[in-house]
Amino acid sequence: MSTITTIDPVTRLEGHLKIQVTVDMVKGVQQVIDAKATGTLFRGFENILLNRHPFDAQHITQRICGVCPVSHGMAAVMALDAVCGVTAPTNARIMRNLVLGANLVDSHILHFYHLSAPDFLDGPNMPPWQPSWRVDKRFNTDQTNALVNNYVTALNMRRLAHEAGAIFGGRLPHPPTFIAGGFTTRPTSAGITKFKGLMGQVVDFIQNTFIPDAQTLAATYADYRQIGQGHRNLLAYGCFDLNSSGSSRLLQRGQVVDGSTAVQAVNLQSISENMTYSWYRTPLSVVPLDDMMLSIPVSQNPAVGVTNPVDPAAKTKAYSWLKAPRYNGLPYETGPLARMWVNGDYQAGISVMDRHLARAAEALKVAQAMLTWVDQINLSGRVSVSANIPTSTTIPSTNPNVPPVTTSFSAIGLTEAPRGALGHWLQVTDGKISRYQIVTPTCWNASPRDNRGRRGPMEEALIGTPVQDLQQPVEVVRVIHSFDPCLSCAVHVMRPEAGRKIFTLAHYHGGDEVHSHNHDHGHHGHEHHHHQNHGHSLE
Amino acid sequence: MEISRRDFLKYCGLTAAALGLSTSQLLLLEEVLANPDGPTVLWLQGSGCTGCSISFLNYIATAAPTSAADILINNINLAYHPNLMSLAGQGAAEVARQAYDAGGYILAVEGGVPTAFGGRACWAWSYNGEDITFQQAVTDLASRASTLLSIGSCAGFGGIPAAGPNPTQVQSVKAVTGKNTINIAGCPPHPDWIVYTIVQLLLGNSLPLDAYSRPTAIFGQTVHSTCPRRNREESCLAPRGCRGPGTFANCPTVQWNNKANWCVNANAPCYACTEPSFPGTASLYTVIYNPHGGTNLNCNSCHDDD
């Protein structure tokens, strides 16, 4: 007989997550046969951003997540650069990358030692290690002592990564230095020297402690190379631009289906968000069928997304504040493993331990690259260019039944958070934010079921996970933690129903790459005349 | 395995100086540290971003407590913290329940309290199969706490989740519980501010508060009044939107990330993240103060240009 076990809260992650697993005996092994992931916090960031000055976006959106604020700042200024039609100078590109990298390295160290390791460790008899679930702890005393010691060392190492990032970022978390058109900080040779000293210690730690510890964990819990595989579809937007056009990156953009080594291009128009099982009003599209008009529930591309929260008590079929993003209609996993896989740096497998190993390997790759980038700063070079939000024009309508059309400007900022692919979809009208859509990595990973009943990646990864003790389901938590979920990021609401102007953008600039292009007014960016009901995909 | 709190000081590298404590206070602190039964702290997270906790982990000092690990392991009994505690699920909720039954704990709240949808925009935990909203958890636990700490601007004043239309009707901890809180403001608060406040509580010292319940030792002066750029018209960022003249915090002296930098030193205007009005509705770059009487400057005055 199957049993439903609820884990709420799932601790040692960012934000609020509830997991419900159905456990049953299958072939003599008690294991997970079904799972539901529930995001249990809703804040409404896109509503908060609505009608604000666009230049506030990088500050407001950083507060989506204090663990990965820099990724949000980066995505926001990338979108702002494109809307303003400017390219950040080389110094700004480098400093943005250095702060993003510092945040990534900090987050990866924190994730392994402080968020994940306690799942495997029977640590000292004191908080935060105790009280704990006492099942399946396999490390011997020496290994445990070493890991506890490294837990404390890692606290200092992640702090050093933040200090290195703050040399350019001003402070961490929530650096104030990212701006449209560049960066505020003027680099100094003393700062560069200090940065190299701090990051040198961090690289040493990753190389000689973090990676060996991850390898020890993977060897000791080798069965977790099979557990937690999931859908095996991987998506990466890529990040760390190595030139001003963004045509070269340290971590590439791409996607793979079912663990294939054949990496395919990313077409942004293939992204849709489904709300069948989310506490939002399901958007409808009116389509003609013979001589009738039908209202059909649709999934939405983020560029046209509209979201209206509903009281959870009023939509009982739904079970999460997260939406369900899908690519080509399929659930995709994002994160360090997806990035390293797409990059060709790690393709050993897709599982709990592969996620840990890829994350550690990526921390080293990024930290080492940062030490080369910092030497490319030109102390006499500029750090920003002027940036202006383009002016909207209103085209009056001659038909009283057709509202006047106001031009707006849209752009997308795509980057990577430590825990996966992050996209900001920005629309500016009359100098204000008229739409802001955020699709975060944990939206992908911890998403609920979609209209076709397919589980989200984390839900799917839980299927088949053995559970020794229903009262202490540590195996379930290990699978969840391997995704490094960040729930504050994941839960979001888009704009409310369009008020004064009803239009959505007809199309946006082509597919994979996000670059600005000229339009009539001499600005760069994406100008759109608006039509209804484009960009939807029917469910 | 067993490691004593004392042993752990080795890991944490205990040395001397700083934190502004007198010798007698240091001795008193040593006694507190030696007490294995430090005060129970429950740290809850509501409508926030975890940035306050991450900032707290950046704590570093040359005298006890020397690091975040030092605080966690030697100074307090951090019974509940969502990011750090080992237990999950019912067991975690049980920890909070046991503390509630004992009473007299320090309740630290990070994040605001959503009150829309009957509080169902944010859940704290499931307890015996019942989903408990964050609003309910904070209200219940506040009733038996010895001290209420609002960590960060969201818990203290509503902060960013309460901005604009306040989509989830976020309120401060004080507004929801009707109880006085110590507001360690900031988005995020500096780690020294959190540790200073906790240490003062451990020492039993009085903690003078300002009109917004912020410790005056930290929030007694404006950023501008101690800013190294305040007297130089050409470098003061106020004409570029800096809120330093109206923002109470000791950022210019404490600086950030072990004094690696701070906002104004990085040419970024202060946007008043410690003030109850943060973030407001005007652009964070809107010019509000003009202490030098010069001309207000537009955005591009801050950008390099051809």
C-alpha cells in the first residue's frame, strides 16, 4: 500500500519548498512512485516593477534572491543595454563577469558544504548538524571530522569570494554597481591585486578541498550516480560574455534532449509557461472554430506573459505558486550540470552525484577564468557609456473602435544563475516598465505538472528514489538538494491584466541571440506594434 | 562524534581586538561563550530573499565572536534556521514547537509577512498535516518570545515585497504581531549590525533605539554625515540621486565585505536601503537631496561618455 509523505519545509535551500512523495514497494524496494513540488511563497515581483523607471530594474530584481542577486542584476542590465541600444565597454563587461563569477563561486561552495553535505553527514552534537535524520550515514569518523572542518573553512572561503566580488561590485549581496551602459566602479591596480589574492585562495580551496570532497562524496554514495536522473533534458542560456557582441562565452548556450551529446541551438520562441497546476488564472485565447469562437486555455511565451494570482483555496487542482516553463513543450533541467554538459566539459551522466561533480568542476573553471579576466581590465579605459530609454510615440487611430497604438520597446536579458538559466523579459512604454517577466532556473527545475500531466524535472527525478524510513526521508531531500533549488527566485507573478493599453507584442527579435537592432527613431532595441494573441501556443 | 564548543573556537580562529567592546565586556562575553546552553534563537524566513542570512554569513572580526560559524556554534543555540538546520519537514516544525513550549527564545524574522489570501501567499511549514501560514507562525511564536528581531528592511518595514501595489499585502513583523521589535534595517543589513545587536542582547546591555526601532549605535547618523565625499561638491553623489543625506546608517565607517568596498566608494549612489521608505515609488536615482546647492544632474552625468 502506498503512503504519502510530506516534507514541509524542505530546509537548506533558498526560499519555501514543500515536497509530497508517494512511496510504495516496487520489486521489493520501498521507493518514490510519485512526487509533487510546491513553491509556498509568492511575492509578485513583476507587479512591483510595473510603472517603475526601467533603471531601477537591476536593483529591484536583485531582491528576488539574496543567494544569486548578481544574476538578476546581470540579466536586468543586459535587457536595459539592449533597450537603450548601447554596448557596455570592455571594462564593464569584465567587471560584470567578475562579480557574477564571485557570486557563482560563493553559491557553489555554500551549496555543497552548507546546504547539501548535512544530508550525508552525521556531524557534531550541536546545531546546525543536530538534530538530524540518522539514516544512511556512511562516512567514517576521520572523513566526518574532515568534512565538518571543511564546512567551517568553506564558510570563510565563500566569504572571501564575496569580498573579491565586492572590490568591483561595491558590496555583496545586492551590489549597487550594475547600470545600463556599464558599471559604476573605477577599477584600481590595488583592487586588482587584492582581488587576485582573494580569488587565489578560493581557487586553491576549490582545487584541493572542494573537488576532492565532492569526489569522496560521489564515491561513498556511488548509488546516487543512478538516483535522481529525471527527464534528462538540459537547457543552458550560457553566460560570461568574452567579447562585446556576446558571440563568445565561457559557458555556451544550448539544449539537449534525453542526455544526448548532440547539443542543439536554443530558440526562445519555444519557451512557454503553463499554469494548469499553478495558483494563477489560466490565460485563455479566443480562436475561431467553424462559425464559433472558442476560448482555449493556453501556455504563454514569457514575452507575452500575463499572470493573475488566485487564492489557493479557489484553485484546488493547482498545487504550487510556481508556473511550469516548458521548452518545445518538454520539461528541461537547468543548472551547472546542464551548462557543463552543453559546454562539453562534463558529460559523465545525469544524476544526484553528477550534479554535485559538475557544480564543483564549474566552480573551478569559473574561478580560474576570473583570474585571467581581471588582468584584462584597462585602468585608463572607460567603465560606462550613456544610456537612454527610447521615447514612445502614440499613433492615433482613425477608427473609433480601435485604440491608439503606443510604441514600446522590448528586450531580453539571458544569463545564468548559479543554479541555472535565468531570463528577464523587459518591455518599456512611455519611459516606464510596462511588462517584466522573469523565468528563473528553479521555475524550470521545481515546476509542477503541465497541461499534459508531465511532472517537472525535480518531481520526475524523485521517481524511483529508494526510501528506507518514511519518518526520515533523507534520500528524497538529497535528490532535491542536488538541484540547488532557489524558491524565492522561482515564484513570481507577471503583470496584471493590461489596463490602459491592450496589446501584446507580435514577435520579438529572432530566436537564439538577443541583440539590439535599429528602428525608425534612431534607437536600438526592439520596437513593437502590438497585436493580440500572438506568441501563444495552444495547450 | 562530539566536538565541544570550546574546540570549535580553534576552527574559527579566535584572536583579539575590535567589535568595540571594553575589557570587562569581553570577559563577560567569554562567560556567555562558555555557556553551552546559549539562548535559543529561532530564525524564520518569510517574504524575503535570504540576502540577510547570506550577509550574516559574511561576518568576520578579529575578536570573539570572530565569524558567523563562531556565533552559530559558540554563542547561541540556533535551533531553527531554514538554510542551515539539518532537519526538514515535521521534525523541523517540531523544533519550533518545542521552543514555543519552552518560551523565552529570541525570535529573529527575516522577510516581511504577507497577509493577502489569508496569509496563504507564504507558508511556514506543515505541522501534523496542517499547513501553517507564515503569518500564523510569526504571530504564534512572537507571543512567547523574549525578544523580537526584525532582520532587514522587509521584516522591519515591509521593504521591497511591500513596494508599489504591495501585491501580497506584506506587513512588518511589528504590524502583524502588535509587539515591539528591534529593527536591524538594511537591504541587506551589514553583518556587523546583526552581530552587534545579538551580542548586546547576550551581554544584557541596554540597546537604545531610534524612532523606527533601529539601534542608534548603528543608525544614529546619516550616511552623508560621515561620508568621505560629503565635503567635495565635485564628488558628492547627492546631485546624482544619492540618498546619503537622509539615510541613517554607519556604512561609510563600517564599510562592506570586510571593508573591501561600499556603495558610494564604488560610485553608486546610496539608495536608502535602511530607511522605512525604501524603495518608494520614485526612481532610486531621483535627486532628492542637494547639500551643496549645485545643479541636479541627469543619469548620464554618471556614465563615461565620448
